[in-house]
Amino acid sequence: MGHLQKVLDAYFSSWNKAFESKNSEEIRRHMSEKFVGYWGHSGLEVPMQYGYDYDLDNVLAQYEEAQKSFEPMAIIERKPGEEFLVTGTETNIIKGVLYRAKAMFIRRKENEGWKLQREFIELER
């Protein structure tokens, strides 16, 4: 499962590079074209849903100074050698302010790589 930790590290590293470059191509390389994500917080009745084609460049343009990291709590193999479920805490630092979220990711083996199939992110505040 150490290989999956490297995949997670590469994904979050691509976000940090993209915050600087404002180019989402590297992030999208980690995602399946079948990707579906959900983002929520306590003020939302229904989480926001987004897919592979959501406007990542617009998201990146909103952040002048940001950094993202992830601390896994559990990495569970669901289909041997084909699919993993990962849970943990995603931390974003935006202009020096800390934002934490609980996150769950589904990673599947796709074309010899581990692609992000689904993500569920719930902001803690």
C-alpha cells in the first residue's frame, strides 16, 4: 500500500504546483474521466456535486496563496489490485488561514495508473 501513498502525495503535490501556475492539467491527469466529487459544509443542506469537466482553472484563479496536504487515516483495498478507499483529513492553508476537511477518495486502477474515481469532502467548519 506504500505505492498508494506515493499516488496520494503526487496528487496533492500537483495541486500545490497548480496553485502557483494556475494550470490544472497535472491535477486532471490524476482523475478518471468518470470522476464525480461532492463538497459540503455545515451550512449546506445538499453538498455540491462536480465532475471531471468542472472548471478547475477557475477554482485555481480564486487562490493567490494556497497549499493543500492530506493525512490518511485508513487505506482500504476493496478489490485486490484494482480499487482502494482512502479516508483522512485534507488541510488547506489559504492566505495563512487553516481549513480542514474530512475526505474520502476512491482510487481505481485505470490504464496502468491509479485514477481518482470519486471524492467526498466535508469542511470541518
